[in-house]
Amino acid sequence: MSDGDNQSKGDSRTAPQEKPDADAVVDELLVDAFGDVHVDEKLNNAEGAKESAEGNDEDEEDEESKEKKPADDYVDEEKLKKEEESLTEDQLKERLEDARALKELGNQEFAAEELKDSILSYTKALLVCPLRENELRAVLYSNRSASKVKLGHKESALDDCGLSLKHNPTYMKPLIRRAKLFEELDKLDEALADYQKIVELDPGNRDARVAVQRLPGQIAERNEKLKTEMLGKLKDLGNMVLRPFGLSTENFQLQQDPNSGGYSINFKK
């Protein structure tokens, strides 16, 4: 059976939509990770809760507190590693079957555009999938990133692509997805690095080859713009400091050494 990106078996759509056997184990793990509030409820109410919090300044938390809170789809792999040390081989195999069942459920939900449900199913699968199953864990993170992209959660999808590639560094689907997300988020240097990796793995990838040719110019243009903006701000600051002395930045000439690339400053009246 293939673990391909968001692909379920041909007859899986006709299967009864019952909760997989993994739910009992998963629910216990979710309670440990998130407390008594079930993740289904958290996912369904996430957007409303966010809007409510943004509309009430008195209830707004500081950024440091928000960063300490685990995301709804958080998977603590270090905790799973310690937990797996006490499991038998049979228990690990059972968890693997549960993870596969949850992946298939997530794929069905993805195909039906039930994207939040698919994210939950992939998260549950990740909470029971043995850490040694790198290929399956890579697929689960990649599939979850695809669901997030459709929901417009680009930064979170970017994180999942990275987690997928941690388990399988040559997995093309999350690598291509991450390169596109980096570019959409104006992280051009990171996008270029990913596109270069794609060309290295698949020289026939036309989009990546075009990006490798296109992005260096965009990066240079962006850097030049940033340099101009920075120099403008430094000039404004310099004029503010020099004004009480009857001077301005116009009294100082910046010259670049063509050999070393360094700069020298000359004073002129």
C-alpha cells in the first residue's frame, strides 16, 4: 500500500466512517498534550476564539505567553521517543496500523475538502506512528502541510514541510511545496536554496530551473532596495545629530575602494 501524498485506496471512500481503533490511545495522548479540552473542539473553534481575542484588548495575551502555548497540531516527538521505550514490538506494530488507518481517514477528509478534520486525523496519526517509520511520518507531515496550504495557513504549512523533510530529506513534494511557500512569503534566499536542491534531485524540474535563474536577480534587487532604505535612515539620523553643529551629512563624502570594496569618509565644507 502506497503512503503517497493525500492519496487513499480506490475503495476507501466506501468504507464506513467509523473512528479507527487508535482513538483510545490518541485521546489519552491529546489530553496529555493539550489538557482536558479535546482537540476536535479546539480546531473547530480556533478561528472564532482568535477573532474574539483580537476584539478584546483586555483579554489579549502578551506574545511571550502565546509562544509558550502548544499549537493545536503540536506533536512532541521527544515525548513520543521516551514513551516508545516502554512499548513492545507488538504494541509498536499495532500503533503503526492505527497510524495508517488515520492517514487513510485524513486522505478521505482532504479529498472531501474537510480540511480541519484532515489536519486532526494526520495529527492523531503522528501521535501514534512509531518514530522509526520515517517515510510514513514524512508523508503525514507533508499531507498535513497540504491541508494547511488550502486553508491559507502558510507559516504553519512551512513548518510541517520542514518536519516532513527532517524525516525524509529527499521527499520532493514537501520540498517543492516549501520552496513555493518561501517565495510567497518573500523569503527569497530560502526559496532559492530549496529550488537549487530540487534541481539537484530532479534536473528535469522546469519550474525549479526557471526559479534558480530568476531568483538571484530578485534577491539582488531586494537587497539594493534595503540598502538604499537603510542608508536613507542613517542619513536622517546623521543630520539630526549634526544639525546643532551647523553640519549635515552633505559635509561627508562616502567613497568606495574599488579593490577592497571598503568605504572611506572624507570631510568637505
